[in-house]
Amino acid sequence: MEKNKDVRVFMLCHKEVPYGLIDNEIITPLECGAAVVDNDVCELKDNQGEDNISEYNFFYLEDTAMYWIWKHVNDCKYKGQMHYRRRIDLSRIYDFDELFRHYDIIVSEPIYLHCTVREHYNERHIMNDLLIIENIIEESYPEYKETYETYIANDNRIFSSNMFVLPTEEYNKYCEFLFEILDKYVDKLGMKRDKTLKNDIREYVQYALYQKEGELPNEEWLTYQMRTAAYLAERIFTMYVFHHFPNRFILPYIKMEESMEY
């Protein structure tokens, strides 16, 4: 099978699934967190090449693969990704050049929450983390403040699961913005992205959850909440889409579990 040299979209995965992975002309599986647990589900892995953050998958989740795409895939016109369990159907797009003459981004439809994006984060995660992001935006990126207030503090739509395709230059601009903010977040916590990060994040999250819930979290809940960067990234991406890409080509958000026949 010959791959499309102009369009490179990656299916971010970490294990085998009953509904399979897509590997065709434009979509290639990419294993996330391979430096931590290599399940050998596909040939391409996010720990290949010197510049990668695969070992921090516990914190960034699928964003370790986005970082790899940013740094290692730049010989194409368009690039993007979808989740192995959450997908968009790109088969209906026959001419990416023509589409991007009219649209800024290909993205999954937003999810409508029962409350604002900000309130939802407070319900599901550690609010202090989003407050830190708000402070970073106010200090370093004031041009986004109005967009943040409109779409994160006061709107209930979120672009979830990092499913999008952009022109390569725009993809790289977004990644540079995203990881710069997340680096500032780590700095605000007084931590470093090195071998100590996992223990530092673990202790911070454990204490924050104890303060919020009044009891120590079990291991499963602690591990889930340590994926802080990934949860923040979805909110940052939502803000970025509304700020930069008014002309959005929207594709349905497909949950693979619901599409299976039993």
C-alpha cells in the first residue's frame, strides 16, 4: 500500500482493540507511551527519534504522540490525528487541497456539556490546574483572554479527544503554542520535565485530591487524574480553535464502542 505523501493522519493508540486500527493511504497507527509500555500494536511509536516525550505519557497521554508528529513529520502538506476509540471519518474527503481552500481546519464536532467548560473541569478534575492556565494566559497571552472568557468560562462546547487535521504549518504553530503553555504550567508548579516529574506530579495530585474529596484517592483514580496535561490540552485546543479557525469543516465524533454490533 502506497501512502499519500501530502496527507498524513495518525491513529493514536496503545493497545489492540476489537474494532481494529485503520492503516490506509492517509491514516497510520502511532503507538503512544511506547517508552513506558510498548504493547507493539503497530510499527510506528512515539519514542522513535531523539526528540520525544514518550516517557511522560502518564502526564500528557496522547499528546506525547502529537509532540512526535510535530517534531518528526514535516514532509507533507497536511497532518493530524484521531483517537483509536474516538474517530472521524476522513473517507468522505476526496480532495484536501480543495477543502482547505474553503476551510481552516478539519475537526470533530464539539461535545455539548451540561455546564460551561470551566465548570466541567472543576467537577471532573483539579480546579487549581485550570486556574494556573488562566493566569498564564493573562500574563503571557493576553490576546486570548477574551476568547477564553467567551468559550471556556461561559460556553459549554468542547473539542474533545484531539481529532483534527491542519495544514502542516498551522499544526506546528498550534503545537508550539500548546507545549509552551504546558511547560509554563509545569514551571508554575515548581517542577521540571525530567526523571523526577512522575513522583512530583503524583504527590501534587494526591494532595490536591485529598483536599478536594476529603480522602486519599485509590491508585486507579490517582493515575487517571495524573493525566493533567492531556485534560488541560483539550481546553487549550478548544480555545485555540475558536480563536484561529472560524471556518471549520466539522465531522461527526464517532465512539467506536457504540458502533459495534453485539
